[in-house]
Amino acid sequence: MLRALILSPALALAVAAPAHAASPVEMKIDLVERAETDVVSLHGGSAADNVGDLATFTNPIYDAANQVKLGHDQGYCVRLVVGKTMECHWTLFLEKGQISVDGPVYDGADSTLAVTGGTGLYAAVHGEVKIHPRDAKASGYDFHYRVW
């Protein structure tokens, strides 16, 4: 049963046994997003950063060591508080399925977003993803998915 949850040797995936029989199996998926295509595609005003700005992206996703490409993500973020937060939605595409995410992303700080569903191996998942910017320029993020 647990073998079906392992995606590939390259994927940093750990499976925790349930605390009791009624508990779902938790999957931990640690990844790196390289923010190569992030662009503000619609400005909500004349400043560099405005309420209503729309950022779009389609970025490659790598294993936790940032070595092996495992898939990509795509999505968008809308600026809600200038210089502080954007509300984001994206889909993570991996070999065995997709995971959808929604929630706030804080400028220059760690963020926790909701996992709202998935397809394939992830068809019934819910949970959260914690993201951490890898540098001050947000050129990449550590993603820590915890789904069950």
C-alpha cells in the first residue's frame, strides 16, 4: 500500500504512518521552485507596485536538492497590500498528478497556503504548503507540501 505513494527515487517524499487506523496517510513533498518566469502582466496603477497588479508564472520544479527537474507549476497572484502580500493560486504538475494551491504569499517572508485538491495520485488530497524564499530577490522558493 505505501509503495503506491512513492512517486520516484528523485522526489524527496516521505510517508508517515497514521497515528491510528482512522487517520489518513500524510505525504511530505519537499521541492524547489525556480522563479524564472515571474512577471507582472497587468499593473493596477502607475507605480512599480500597486493594489491590483497581476503577476503570472510558469516555473520549473526541482527536487529538494535543486538538482533533478520533477515538473512545473503555473499560476497567478494579485497584489492586495502594497509591499506586503499577494493572494495567489497555482497548480503543481508532477508525473503522477497535479496539486492545486490557494492563499496569501508574503513579500520576503515565509507563507503557508492551503492545498485545495488534486488529480491522479493526489485526487483526494488536502493540506498545506509552506513556502520559503531562497534569497532576498525571490529567485526561488523552497516548497514544503504536507498533504493527506
